[in-house]
Amino acid sequence: MARRIEGSTPREDGFRWPGEFEPQSQVWMIWPERPDVWRDGGKPAQEAYTNVAKAISGFTPVTMLVSAGQYAHARAVLPPEIRVIEMSNDDAWFRDTGPTFIKNDQTGEIRACDWGFNAYGGFYDGLYFPWDKDEAMAQKVCEIEGINSYNVHDFILEGGSIHGDGEGTLLTTEMCLLSPGRNPQLSREEIEKKLSDYLSIDKVIWIKDGIDPDETTGHVDDVACFARPGEVICIWTDDPDNYFYQQCQDAYKTLSEATDAKGRKLKVHKLTMPKEPVTIGRNFTIDLVEGSLPREEGDICIASYLNFLITNDGIICPQYEDEYDQLAIQQLQTIFPDKKVVGVNSREVVYGGGNIHCITQQQPR
């Protein structure tokens, strides 16, 4: 039976945040349907989510959370090996709304941090309202799995805004975690203390900017991640005309000069950006509601190969029908020689404002 842990922190209780590259028991997702985010009633996005889930399930079990209205449809189109559970939601970004799972290496016990969520900025610059169903999802998942959790609703944090090495080092961006829409009452040092207490983090590496200021306020999972302790992957382009050229250069410089919590100088792998920008095309229509971001012809989407998922024996990599799709797969295969890199077309996910990493969350084994 799941319970809330009171009066202590994960660090005090001997828990740490495992790296994404560590063994996983399952991966969680949420079925997309929100009409002011996903075009054509969500059908193209649902096909993309289905393909992502199938790819992951070749390596790791998948659980899909689905609203009551979409349950029958999702169960019909998803293969039987993918578990489908009915759960109300506001949108389909489980990386950001689900729990962050933590582990005690002595006992093997898994617990979770249930962060506050305010739809990427609340009433300052958030994307939608209300967000109460999304904020309730982490506790519901913990109840389903029988996992004890820490209530950290006094701290706004999305899973896509952080990436860890499992050994006390965390990557994030100043653009996101220092945004007035997240925790304006906290200083940079107080934010680091919160990450230390709840994820057992000893060092935070701050990258200045993300590449997505409008939707996620610059989540780090479009920019950089750990491949393993001591090694990071960073977006890269040599083309000064690339829309994201400066962010690539700046992030690479920061990481190349950084050391981790163990004092190691980081090895930095470059991962290409798409050759051509992914843009919104003609006849692209979503429902417009107050506070939602319109999608207009010519808008540049946040298409990054870096927003991939590391799972047990596989890497699930975004593909955009771009000339550099295969190059990205080849580069990742070199970085992860012991895993199989699988590409999945994720253009429809990008149109909604995120990518493969954003729509998934791993649960450690």
C-alpha cells in the first residue's frame, strides 16, 4: 500500500535518482487527445505515440494512461503487450507530469518525488488552465504501483527540465529553473538545495538557455543529457545559418568546461541537429482556447534528435524525414554501442510542442 513519506527527505532516507541509462522496469506514457494541442482530433499524434510505444516495448514494458473517453480506442489500436490504464489528464507529457522515481541501493526499494506542476509557468506564462488533473497524476501512479512518495508540491519542476548521471550530477537550464513562472520565491542556491535534498544531487551544471523558450521555457532534454557517468551528449551544428546555432555553441562550451560531482572533466559527444528546420505546414488546424499557443504556417518547431529515450537495450530516436535522420542514428549508435538505436518518426509529437523524451518516463528496476 502506497503512502506519503512525512518528516524526511530522500537524501536522508538513502535514496538517489538513478540515471536514465540504468535498468528499467517499465516506461510510462499518456495518450494524446487535447484538441488545442493536437491537430485533427489527435489522430496523427495518436499514431505517432503508438509507434513510439511499440518501439519501446521491444526493450521495456510500456504502460499507457488514457482518458475514459479514449480508453476503448487506445486499447483497440495498441498491441496487447502494452498495458492500458484509464486515468484523467489535461495533456500528454508524462515526463513532466508524472513522478520522478528514486531508488535505495541498499534495499532496492523504489520511491518517487511528486513535484508541483503548473502547466509550464502557471499564470505567468503557462500553456493551459486548469492543470489539476496533470498535477494529480504522479500520486495516482504511485498508488497503482504501490510506491511510497514524497509530496513536493511546494516546488514546481518538470522532468524534462533535468537530467542526471545517477552519481550526484544534474543538468538543467537557467532559462527554465530560474524562470519567474516556476519558483520565483527561491534563489538559485535554494533551488540547488531542493534538488540536493530530493534527488541526492551534489552538483548542478547550469546551461544558460534551452532551445524552446515559448513552450517549455527551455527544457534541457532538447539540449543535453548524460550517456553514462562522465559522458554527456550535446546538440550540435556547424552551420551558422541554423536557427539553433548559437544555443548549440553555448551549450557545448559550457559542458566542455564543466566537471561533474566526482570532479571528472566531462567527455562531450556532439549530436547533430536536423539539416532543415521542421515547420508548421499549410492546413494545420487546432482548436484555439484562451491561453493556448496557436500553430501558424511557417512556425519553426523544436526538432532535436537529442530528445531521445534511453531504455534497457535500446535508444528510441526522433526522426523528421530529414537528410540527417540516419546520421543521428549512426552517431547515437557510436555513443551507445551496446544498445540498438531505433528511429521513430516524431514530427506529429514535435507539432504538439515536445518529443519522444517528453512523452515518456522510465521507472527504475
